[in-house]
Amino acid sequence: MTSIKTFNAKEIESFRHAGKILGKCLDKMGKLVAAGITTKELDRAAEEFIRSHEGAEPAFMGYHGYPATLCTSVNDQCVHGMPGDLVLRDGDIISVDCGVLYNGLYTDACRTFPVGKISKQAQRLLNVTSQALEDAVAMIKGGITVGDISSTVQATVEGAGLTVVSALTGHGLGKTLHMYPDIPNFGDAGKGAVIPAHTVIAVEPIVCTGGDGIQESDDNWTILTKDGSLSAHFEHTILVLEEGCEVLDRVR
């Protein structure tokens, strides 16, 4: 039976340090996102920021051959958008997914940003997806199950009339970027593995305005909605505590 990895005090301090760098990096990306910038320029700025902190490295770079620091997923792109020459335009939404590797431990977080003035539909998508993540954060503590998290996210998303992209999940974090358990964004409360305190997990609602069908682009990385509907993605690196949790990428 696969067990969920827990971490000691020294490892948790490394996670906290990495999470702080990651949160500040995403803050910087939010300030840079604007019409006229390319996703490659965002990626370059993120890499420079992370490497400016001693011992910190971009977690995604080289992971299964991935060549960049960020995943930059625009509009109907759900995840793993490859940074390149795409120029952001007013009205776009962009999910900026990033990770920091520090002392051999991985963190992972994402925010979806508006580019200039966006549609009411797009803003509602961002609001609901972010709220689904915050609703999950509010109930996470040692001893809950994966299904408790999954059902909380699902209830918020579907209660707002939006769709969870069911094929894409959260996950454990540690000495690799994706560890046991997978954390789907749909499921039944009380079901699945019990999550102990001193575990680190990535919870990441990925939500769209249409159906939950997805497809892979020709670059063999970018995942898009099959029907062309908009997609948003919010993710935190979360340290599970005996009572409650700590969002490691939330900069105080």
C-alpha cells in the first residue's frame, strides 16, 4: 500500500523558504502581465527571479524534458502552455504556473491573471476557480481524506454552473514534483486516502466554462479545452497541520 510522505521540521523550513520565493515570483508575474508582453518574456523574468535566490532553481525546467520555467496557458489552454512568441492581448486570461526547487524539495503554484479588461464571463470564471481553492484551504487539516478536498472543490465549481476539468488533478509534493496522492477536483467526501499532518500537497482547481473534454496541442505539452471554452487554474502549495493548514506560496 502506498503511503503519503510526511516531513520533518528541517524539511518544512525548506518548503517554507521555497514557497516564499514562489509566491513572490507569482506576485512579480502579476505585475508584468499586460497586453504586448510575450509569454517568453514572462518566462525569462521568472527564471531570473528564482535564480537570484541562492540555492533556488526553477522546478519545471528539465522535468520530463520540459524546457521552461513557467507554464503559460492562455484562454482555452488548461495547463502546460509552453512559453514562446505569443503576444498577450487585452481581454485574454493567462494561467501562470510555476515551481521552485530548493534543498531537493519541490513547490508548485498557479494563478490566472486578467490581461487588461476581460469579459464578465472570464472574470466570473477566475472568481469561482479562486474561490474553489480557498474553500478547500479553509477545510484542510490532518486526518481529512482526499475526497473531502475533491468534493469541496466540485461543490463550489458546479454550484456556480461551471465545469471541473476532470482529467487534471492536484498531487502530493516532496522530493519529486508529483507524488502520491493524486487529488482530483471532483469526488465523494470521506473517500480516498487519509491525509496526515506534516504532509505537503498541491491543490489545484482547473475549471472551464464549457465541457470537460481536453486535447493536446501539436507541441506535445499544451492541454486545451476540446470545445474552445475558457479555462482557469489556481493552485497552492499547502502544508497540512494538525489543525488547519499553511499556504506556503501566500506571501504575508
